[in-house]
Amino acid sequence: MEEIEVRESAPSEYKDWDLLVENSQLGMLFHTGDWLRICRGTLSRDFKIYGCFRNGELVGGADVLFSLRTLKVCCK
């Protein structure tokens, strides 16, 4: 049985992510590391790329943008 590992990708793995996006029928410019870095700088958002690895090879994943603003919570 093959094992799938899901974890946050290291910045050193972003080139592999970009290749996966480029070769995917569903991949778009908006999924690339370059685009995510632009969003971080211009929109004050950070990002993480979560990769799905099969036997150490990146086979899937997801990118997520986060707001860097403080979340205010109101409670009664």
C-alpha cells in the first residue's frame, strides 16, 4: 500500500509546486508561487502551500492565502 504524506511545503519545494501547477490541466497562474508572493507583498497576506507526497514525490496539493490582519472576536 502506498503512503500519502500531506504537509506544508518548504520554500525549497516551491519550484516543484510550480512544475505541478504548470503540468496540471487545472493549474492556473493564480496557483503559482510567484503569484502567491505578489499577493503577500501587495495584499498584506501570507500564504502556505500544502503538498501531497507519494513516496517523496509531489503529486497534489493546495495553496492557501491568509490575512495578516488581527482578527477581532466579540463575545457576550
